[in-house]
Amino acid sequence: MSEPILDVRDLNVWFELPSGRELHAVKGVSFALGAGEVLGLVGESGCGKTTTILATMGLLPSSAEVSGEVRVDGADTLSGGEDSVRAHRWTDVAMVFQGAMNCFSPVRTIGDQIVEPMKYHGLAKGDAARQRAGELLEMVGIPASSAQRYPHEFSGGMRQRAAIAMALACDPKVLLADEPTTGLDVMVQAQILELLSGLAQSLGLAVVLVTHDLPVVAEVCSRAAVMYAGQIIEMGAVDDLYHDSHHPYTRLLFAATPSLLGDDVVASIPGTPPRLDQPLTGCSFRERCDSAMDVCATLSPALITVGAQHSAACHLNAVTSDRGTRVALDGDVTPEALQ
Amino acid sequence: MTDRTPPTSRAEHDGAHRAAPVLSVRELKTQYPVHRSLVGRLLGQPKRTVHAVDGVSLQVDAGEFVALVGESGCGKTTTVMSILGAVKATEGVIEVNGTDIADVSSRDMLSIYRQMQMIYQDPYGSLDPRFRIRRTVEEPLLVHGVGSSKRDRTRLVSAALESAGLRPADLYMDRFPHELSGGQRQRVAIAAALILNPALLLADEPVSMLDVSVRASVLNLLDTLRRERNMAVVMVTHDLSTAGHFADRIVVMYLGRVVEEGPAKEVLRNAQHPYTRALLSVVPQPDPRDRSTPQTLTGETPNPIDIPTGCRFHPRCPMAQEQCRTIDPTLARPASVSISGHRVACLLAT
């Protein structure tokens, strides 16, 4: 991969609970992506995927403690706190929030709201800003004249497009999209996904697509990271994740997802994810795993390289790969696993 | 020769000793008047109507699992709500176990509700947060006066929870909804719906709010229960993959009408209606090697106030021809289709 546009290294997030306990929501998450790439961040509710991207944007509440490094086009954004993040937010890294289509103010026109981030960052104002709002709407497939319309005059799909236009207002390099198609119909979902991958291509935008929906990831992403209990447990090309999975959770998650014409039995994964406000020993997935071994109860598996651009955090890989054995049992994250 | 059987005919159904269907809906229409302001009325704005359901016929047999699919606004939820009597049907006949519910007085509706239960989409909203699980599941018994004593009812509640997969029931009885996961809550809703042993279960997107890893368990549970109890299930869903895996029959709706129906696998593998084909083409596949070539339709479903003339799908149909603008197609089995029960409302499907 060429120089990454977004490089997240060893990101950790803790929340302090009212009870005084700490909840370790994101544990050592690292990923990087280049221009024009769409990376999927998949997992079930509570796995830390949204927290990961909110931390990347520096948008977590002050009760959250964040460690790690986020580099956008080489610049370290998080280390200086809010002051250093603010300069990059929306101009370098923008976000389409979960349910963004419902976040427009009902009493102001769409155009007015798209203009806002440009004004805030002093990039454009007046007619120039309005002109740019029209161009942005055209870019997402809405006629520029619609800028004068109010959110209630837009359908759900159009509002979602407008939310994407708003995210692109300051010409960011990175777009973080949190469940951008949840709540939309399949037909509209297909249109939005087509739009996102088109924008990634045409603008050279690095897109992180956060979703719980594996087929959506398979459809638009080249690579994906699967998260479980705050950790990335497997990361690689989507084709490898499906056909050559190296983690039981990824495999079981695919088995729980029905395909349109397949006759395979759709099986659920028994049990529930572990509580993150209590100390965990061993592998966080072992209680639901169909291949857990003794070692899984005591040692937390590290994310190790299992193939080209493919890494997984599972002791089974250590058993099968001689090279990986020591690395995995040491519990260290190898540098090559992060590439 | 094209087989243009009217939708109400049972001519295509096989089996001579067939029992009466558990649910029979004929030409159901549910309309809502559009609100006009006083000023609007004085200015003589025309009365307008939302045709949410516009002539739907549906038959469901005992033990049959039917999926009602379509995009939002196609009338699938309104159809179910009309069957349930939660929304008043404007026209048409709804029969539950042979009884026309329009003939039943509101007092006697209780006996109909005993045969027909509903599971809602949101298990976070559908359970009363202040009720212990025991009370939520017991409530139908109290409403219908089932169970002679507290002990008797507790026994029934316990059995219902266990059959919904919450075992041992004692562990769940005295807990509150907030102590349970989404999947467990939906099982509680299922237990409450099944405690009266209904003949028909209506489910509106029962798993769309649940995590992928537990969806299959809830759907497998519904599947097992309907087989064990010979219960009919009508599930509203927008997820064609799920419909294909769990339903016997798929009914595709568009703008208040059924546009295609048939055995689930047949509809998925041999879709005849251009709308069904377009829908199928945009379903994302878990295997990246099966990436679809989406036929995205332009625009969105027109609003059900001004329904297009002729075939209601023609403004978005990639194959529309002149006749489609004027002729409203009826549901029939095209000659090229050999599977009985597979019917399509399209002039071009021959």
C-alpha cells in the first residue's frame, strides 16, 4: 500500500462508569487505509466500531480516556487534544453519522445547512458557498436547485445523500460513514453504496464504512476489519475473510448471515459478548467459540499475520503455523500484523 | 395460453382434502384520508386518499410460513395491521379460521385475537419496562381468562418461556426487560404471543433490530414452533435473503398490491416481475465473489396518493411498454412458469 491517508495506531478507549469501574471499549485497534480505498469495520452492537471512529474524529465525551495515535496524511491529530483535532475535523476527516438523514434541522433549508461547515472553517461564504453547496448536491445526485428545499421535502434516501454532501463540504481526505444505509430500503441502500464507492474512486477519498451488515461490506469494500469486544479479531481482503477465514467468529458470523440463493443452514452464535467493564482473561470470544482450547482461557491471542494483508487474533493459527507460534503465545502484536 | 385466474380463485391450489386456510384475505383495501386544513376545505381542495393497501388477496394455511416483502411504503405493514384489526380495512374480506372479522362484534373480537397474535419489530419498545417478564407473558392469560389459578398460570408462563428458548424459565421470570439482551427480549415477546397457542402469528420485521449472530436463532425458533404447533406465520420483512431461507412462500408487494407471489425458492430463482428482479439484483451477497450487478431503479416508490395509471410500476420499470400505461395487470400464472402457485402481475410475463 502507498502512504496511508488514515493511519490509526494502537487506539484504546476507556469510559469511566458512574459506578467508578472502567469500561475498556476499544482495545489496541490499528488500521490504515490509502486514498480511494473503502475499508469495512464490521461487528455487532457494542463491539466498539462506532467508538473507534468517534475517537478518530476526537468526538468522544470528556468521560472517555483515549490513548493511541491517529495520523491523517501524516499529521498527528489526537495528541494535542481538542485544539489539534479541531483543525482537521471536517476539513481532513469528515463523518456521516449514524442516522444522519434524520439530523437536519427541520426549519432551515438543506443548502443552508451544507454551507455551515464551510463558513465555520472560513473556506467559503456568501454566493461562493451557496454555489459550492449546489455542486456538492449535484455530486451526490441531487439537483442543485434542491438546495433551497427543506429536509421534510426530501425522501430518506435524498436526506442521506445530502448528509454525504455535507460531509464533503470541506473537501476532506477521509470519510467515516457510520451505518450509512441502516434504515434505508434495499434499493436506496444500493444507490447509496454505489455513490460512496463512486466518490471514493473519483475524489480519491479514503472511506471507513462502519456496519453490522457483512453483505454490505462484501459488496463495496476491498478490505475489512472484524471487531469483537473492542478488538479487531481479523482483518484482510473481503474475499479472504469469506473464503479463507482465520477466526472462528468471522466464520460463524458469515454462517449466521443468509445468502439469497444458498441452501446452507443459517446458524446463530450461542451466548452473548463478554461484559467490557470487567477484567477479561484469555480470548474474549472463547465462551462462544466452537473451537476453544485450554490456552484460550488464559492467554489473549495477538493479531498475527496469517497471509498477505491478512491477520487474525486466534490461537488456532498459532497451532497451525510454526512461524506464528511464538509470536502468538508471547501475546505481543507484531509490527507486520498491522500493515 | 395464459392462465389468468382471478386472485380469489383457488383453482391453482392442489390437494383435494385441504383444510380451510387459517387466514384468507380477499381484495383488501385500506385507505387513509389525507388531512385538509379548514382553509384548504374552504378553498375547495379536493379530498385525497392514501391507498396504503389497494386490493391484496392472501391465503395462509395452517403450518405455512409466508413472507411479505417489499420496500417501505409498499403496504406490507398496513396489510398486517388490517388483518390484526389495528387499522380498519376500507374494503375487502378478512377471514380468520373461516370467520369474517367484519361480522364479529367488537366484544367478540377477543375470541379472534386468541387465534391471532403479533410480534413487533422493536423488542426494546414492545415490552413494558416496568413489568417483570412473568407479568408480560402472563397478561394474555388474564385478558382471555385462561388458567384457573395463579399456580396454573405460572405453569403456563414457564412452559411458554421454555418453548421460546428461555431455559430454565425460573431464571427469567422475575427479571425486567432491561436485564435481557435484544434476542432474549424478542423471545419473551414470542412467549407472550404463543402462550395462547394461536393459529396465526403475525410478525413485523421480527429480527431487523437484532444482532446478526442472534437473528438466526429467533427465526429458527419461529420455524420450529410453527412446525410443532402447525401454526401459520406471516412475516413482514424487507430482507429477501431471510425470506428465502425461512419462508415457504414469498409475497412481493409494490405500492399497495401484490406483484408476484409463489414458493420462496421459485420466486427467488425464477422471478418474473421486473420489480422482483430489480429487488433481487440489489440484495448484497455475503460472498464477495457473488457481487451483484445492481439494476438500481431510478427514483423511489411513488406516493400512494397518486397511483400511476395502468401498471403501477410502469414509471420505474425498465421494460415498460405502451400498454403498461393503460392496462392494470392482474395476478396470474404465466404460461412459461410451471410451478403452481407462482403468480405475477405483469403484462409482459407470458
